[in-house]
Amino acid sequence: MSTHRAGTRPAGAGPGGGTPAGTAGGGKGGQDAVVRIPRPAGGPGRGGPFAGMNVPAEKAMNFSGSAKRLLATLRPERLWLMLVLVMAVAGVVLQVIGPRLLGEGTNLIFSGVVSKQLPPGVTQAQLIAQLRAAGENQKADMLSAMTLTPGAGIDFAALGSVLTWALVLYVLASAFMWGQAYVLNGVVQRTVFGLREKIEAKINRLPLRYFDSIQRGELLSRVTNDVDNISQSLQQSISQAVTSVLSVVGVLVMMFILSPTLALIALVTIPLTLGITALIAKRSQKLFVQQWKNTGELNGQIEETYTGHALVKVFGRQREVGERFRQKNAELYEASFGAQFISGLIMPAMTFIGNLVYVGIAVVGGLQVASGAMQLGDVQAFIQYSRQFTQPLAQLGSMANLLQSGVASAERVFELLDTDEQSADPSGSSLQSPDGAGRGRLVFEDVSFSYSPDKPLISGLSLVAEPGQTVAIVGPTGAGKTTLVNLMMRFYELDAGRITLDGVDITTMTRDDLRSRMGMVLQDTWLFGGTIRDNIAYGRPTASSDEILEAARATYVDRFVRSLPEGYDTVLDDEGANVSAGEKQLLTIARAFLARPSVLILDEATSSVDTRTEVLVQKAMSALRSDRTSFVIAHRLSTIRDADLILVMEAGQIVEQGNHASLLAAGGAYARLYEAQFAAPVAEV
């Protein structure tokens, strides 16, 4: 085995100096879906529950582009959308006819009342002629617009027929509107369902660098809050847009049929509505973007504080954490209040314009009735139409609010979907070693890597780990130890050089194939909600009960499981709070052993295990490492005494290599570390 020097890891540059969390090995459940590796303290966007939240700045809102892209997500549902449009047209047409029928009913009632008061035996023409002869031209004009039968009274048969037809029309209109809402709900939910699936698939294809640069709470906010807001916005805005536009067109046609003069009065509202809506939308749009950005930041703060709540209490930092929460909460309050207040001005403005229109129509319509140009029922119908005309305009204004909020959320989701992905896996890979090498032979060939181009971390590193060999990596925090294993697992891509596993370049293997041959046990354990049996089998779901039990016995999990009332069927919560830290670590070790990897990676795997358990685990590891290559990252040097090769890293460089005895004899960096851990306590100064 040969090694060359490594570069220096920049402070806070990435996970090289921290320890990832989770366990990988044998899983085929999707790229990067198993291993969860949080950013180290001091890395981008982290720093514990007291650190500032370094969330990437929101880009300028591109409303038109994001809105078009959001609507494009509905393209697969275009046939259903056509059905929505057809039902909306039918419903609106029926609703538009309704006021005309009710106006006819009013005309029948009013004409009947007037006819009852007139002397029978006189025709309507004779009565009008008598009024004009008497100089009462206004009354004559008003009666000339009516259909009168002096002395007859109200025609209840005709009135009943009109009201029946009106009832049938409104029932059918409601049925069409219900059907439209039902179909549209399916369209939106299927669209959002597909969007969530795209997000899930995208997250699994994102490189680890992305998760180093964004808070978990911010990411969760985009996946949950923003997607839910998109769903609500699409559901309401599409329905309002379709029905409102059709209603405006249909009502406008009927208004011109009844009275072009009154229709022109109603038309004045259109430019006023558009102008006010555009003015308000322009001012509120930026606030909607800020509102959802602040929502993500607040979620990140809450998630971070909750994750570290024990640390917060230990150090008595509740006041500082509370102050930071109040600050983020206040920022969200200000943005939300401004966005909702300004956008909320649309409806009062539309109501005011509508009331002005009602006054104008009532005055002019009354004059037209008096002049005989219209009947009273026609004016009544027109007033109903004016309400149906201004109400859709107001709904379009309200829809603008929904669209602004929905598009702001959509842009945040699209930003996630547009993030650069990790390099694509090759179309196929071979698990057989072309050169006939044994299982687990891992070779670094002149490897170089950096988290940022101007700060190299590893330069020209070469080493060979033979099958069954144990390689230990030691050194202070931040020396780049974990970076080496991250490169083996292809959590990051090399800048130069290559790594081969059994003679196969790992970049020619799919990530699932590569990681199916590696087992990883990390310092920070990760368990999911489920039984102990399920958690052990996570590394190889097809394992039999006997194989699970064998792995549990080999790693001494069986000892404490037997003492539990439910045994292997004991249900753990997602944090594993009902077992001790050492027992959780043993479960992750059993999980990796069950996966039967060619390469075993142990990153401080015994850090949470007590001294007695550590001895037992070391014995199990010695037997299980006999036929596989093992990489051990350790601060406790007692765990690596039997390693075949120990690499000592300092300040990003491999400063020493050898076995335990030779490094102690050399009296260098390793010897100093060993003495610091096992020498007698330093005398007081």
C-alpha cells in the first residue's frame, strides 16, 4: 500500500471534517436515499441551534415565466380541463339565462297588477290614446312598453311556467358547477401528486453539496408548505378564472341585448378593475415572495431548535433561541401582514366600483322605464346582471392574490427542481472484477478533491487496500478523514484521479451497485419508526429471520433485545428514544453486518458504546472483518490497535503511516495522540 500527501480542508468547506449520520449498506432503494449526512458544525448554513441561518437569497420574482411553467404542469390533464371548460360554459349559460326569466316573471306580476286596476272592456291601445289626449305622455310611454289586458289581473299560469323554468335552469347550472368542481379537484390533486413525486425523485438525485448549502427546515418548507399552497392556488384560481371570464362574457351579451346604454355604463368597470388590480398586484407580489421565503426560514429555525433542544437546555440558551425565533417570527409577520393587507385592498375597491355601477344603472334604468324604453322586469334583470358582472371582476381580482402567492411558491419549488443534479449513473455496470482481484480491493489512484476550486483539500492521494485488510484513519477533527470515505461512496465526485473497487472504476458503476457492496456505520445513528427487526433488515430487506438473528447475535444486539417484552417486535420511534445510545449504535452495526458488504466503513462506530460493550463489539468486528476490506475512522485509539495500516492525518495531510507498534516506536504524531489518551494525568501546574 502506498500513500501520498493530501491537501488542506478549508474551514467550513463541507463534511470533510464532520461525521455523517446514518447507515448505508446493501440497499437498492434509490440513490442517496438511505444515507443522511448532515452538514458539520461550521459548514455552510449550519452551526447548531444558535447559528445564523445562511439560506440562499431568493432570486427576483419572474411572475410570467413561473406562471407559464406552473400552468404547463397541467398539460397532461388537458382532456379533463376541456371537460371542465364544457361544464363551466354550460353552467354559466344557464345561470346567465336565469335573470332574464326572472325579469319576465316580474313583468308578468307588474303587468297583472296594473291590468287589474284598469277598467275592463278597454284595449291597451285605447287607454294609451286617452292618456296622450289628456296630456299624460309619460304614463302613456310607460304603459306602451308593457303587455296589458285591462281588468284581467296576474296570469298565474304563465308566471308558474316562468318560475318553473327558472328553477330547472338554476338546478342544472348548480349540477354543472358541481361537476366542474369535482373534475377540477381531480385535475389539481393529480397534478400536485405528480409534482410531489418529481420533488422526491429530484431530492434523491441531488448531490450532497446541495444539502450542505440549505437548511433542512427550508427544504421541508418547499416540499410541504409551498406545494400545498400551489395546490390551493390552482384549485381556486382555475375555477374562478374559468367561471369569471365566461360569466363576464355571457352577462355582457345579455346586458347589450337588454339595453346598450346600461351596458356601456357597466363596461366602465373593466378598465377600472384592471388598473386597480395591476397596481395592487405590483406592490404585493414582492411581499408574497418574502412571505414564503420567511416561512421557510422560520421552519428551519424551529427544526434546528427542536433537533438541538437538549443542547439548548444544557447550556441555558433558551433566551437566545427564543429571541432568534421572535426575530424570524416578526419578519414573517411583517411580510405576511403587508402582503395580505395590500392584496386585500382589491375586494373593497371592487365593491366600491360595483356600488357606483348599481347607482348608475338604477338611475338610468328608472328613467328608461319612465320613458317606456324598458320594462320594470328588464331593469330588475339588468341589476342582477350588473351584480353578476361586477362579482366575477372582483373574483378575478381575488384570483390575482391567489396567483401571486401560488406563483411565489411555485418559483421556490421550480428552483429546487432546477438545481444541478449529481452526475448521471452509467447505463450498466459489471459487478465482476475484470482482473480477477479478490472481493473488496479498493485503490485510490492520484486522487484530488476540493469543496471549492480555490481551496484544495486532497491532492494526489494514492493508496491500495487489499481484501480483508483493515485501514484506520486517525487525526484531529477537521483533518479530512471523513472526506476519504465520502469519496469512496461517491457522495462527492473527484476533481482528478480515480477510485477502483475490485478493479472497476467506481464512476462506471451505478451508485446503487457501488453502495450495495459497501456497509457504513456512522457516529450519529439513524433509526426509523418501526420494529427492531425491520431496522436491522433495512440493509438487506430480503434477509430471512435466521439471518437477522445471526447478525444480531454477532453484534450483541440479541443480548438487550431478549430483555425487552416484545423482543425483536419492539417498535422504535423515529428517533429511537426508547433504547439507549449504545443500543442504537449496536443496531446500526448489526444492520451493516447483515448487508454483507465487500467494504466496511466504520466512522467512530463505537463512540456511543460503553467500555464493556466495546470489547464485545471489537471481538465481533475482528471475526467479521476477516473477509472484507475495512476502513475505520477513530478517535479512540484502543479500537484500532489491530489495524493492518494506520494513516495519521493532520491539517489535511497524511503525516504518518504504519501499524500500531511501528508508529509508537517512531515517536511521532501517532505516539503523541496515543500518549494523550493513555498517559497518566498531567500534573497540576
